[in-house]
Amino acid sequence: MPDHDDTPRHNGVAPDGVAPDGVAPDGVAPDGVAPDPVASGDRAATAASGDRFADERAEPLSLNAQLRDAVRNAGIAQVAPGEAPSGRALLTAVGGVRGLAESVLPGFGFLVVYAITKELVPSVVIPVVIGLVFVVLRLVQRQSLAMSFAGILGVAVSAGLALLTGKAESNFIPGIVINAVCLLVLLVTLAIRRPLIGLIVGLLLPQDEDGSGTDWRADPAKRRVLTVATWMWVGLFALRLLIEIPLYLTAQVELLAGIKLITGVPLYAALLWVTWLLVRTAFVDTRRGHDEDAAAV
């Protein structure tokens, strides 16, 4: 008479968690250990949150992944490729209301004080004070200080140069240098056939399992649109330099301050909007095709 195994079983599963046919039942790992409900809940919550890059964030960050993360946190990443920009997204991209104030008020303060007093010291000190006020406000409200510190650093360097040289126009040297560097970087990316806007868009697109993304360089239409968009940014920085350098050399301080305000945030925001529209035109069909493929599956 065959021996009878009195070992209790649950739903046809032996104590080692393996069914009689050697296949682990649903919800039970081959070693008999049920999955961690907490971890499963975290993954479900992450998926439900709609974070397209959740899987990438869970992996150890490579240099390329760190670059992607940095770009996604930048203003231009507020609207993903293929999505229509909105007024709110544009406002967020330029730093929001607080960011706009931090960008515009120091320069406006310089212009007003210098136009009234024609004195160097108060004209460069007032913008520094305004920048410090924004830093204190962010400290009190426990907000990120990155933008405020970047702003106050630029204002302080500009003020220091003006005080060191004794010339009010020296206040604009850092801005001119930054424009020249940006122009040079853009031209280099175009010369090597890697337009900067294309590189940014490539970092924003979701990555495939092998770590690669959509290769816009293989599509002549996309490459052409992204090249045109990069040339538009070349035009922005070139325009600033063409206007500001002659005004700086002729020491037309008030006019230089006013032109810098006009060609600053307003022109930047307008060009950012146009760039989004161009990128959306180039990628909307691709994204729609991906969505239709996913729905079919």
C-alpha cells in the first residue's frame, strides 16, 4: 500500500510553494515566497502617477541619464516633444511669476536708479539688494535657492566689475560674455551636425530598453526642423550682441539697460514658444503612431 503524505497543502501547492506540475501558482514565487506587497504597491503607485521616466529613475544613473534628468528639470522640458505648449507651461518654463520678477527687477532697478541719479554706486547696489530680498524670501518660504543664487551671483559679479572699473557700462560685461559663449556653443553644434535643440529633444524623449531613444538624425524632416530651430537661437544671441556691443563701446548705459530688458525674458519666451511649436510639428506624428500602436496591443 503506497505511503500517504499527510503534509497539509493549500490549493494544490506544496509547502515549498511549487505546484504538483512544477509551476509556481499566481502570486507565489518559485521559492515559495509571496511578493512583497509594499514593493508591489510602490510600483503600482509609480505607474499610476504617469511618470514616463519612472523606470529610468529607478536604475543607477549613468552620465547620459544624469544629463537627461538635468534637461528634464530645465525650463524647456516643461512641454514634452509632440505636446502642444500652453500659457501655463510657458510661464513655468521662464521660472513662473517669481522667476520673472527675479530676472527682470534687478535690471529694471538699475535702469531706473541710473536714469534718475546718474550715479554708479546706487545704480549697481540696488539690484544686489533686490536679489538678496528674493534669496531671503525663498529661505523664509523654504523654496529652492538655485535660481535666486544664480541671479544674485550674476548681479553681484556685474556690480563688482562696474565698481572696479568705475564705469557703469561694465555692469553689462557678464551678459555680453554669456551671449557670446552661447552663440559659440550653438554654432559648434551646427558645425558638427548635432544641432543643440536636437540634442535637447533627444534627451527629453523616452529611452528604449537598450538605452537608445528616437534617432531624429535618421529622419531628414526632423533633422531639418531641429536645425532651423537651433539657427533661430543663434539669431537671438547674435542679435543681442549686435545691439549691445556697440552700445557698450559708446557707453550708452541707459539705452543698453533698456535693450537688455527687451531682448531678455520677453524675446526668450517668444522664441521658446516658437521652438515648442516647431518641435511639436516634427514629432506629433511619431507620438501619435506610438499611441496607436500601444492601443492596438
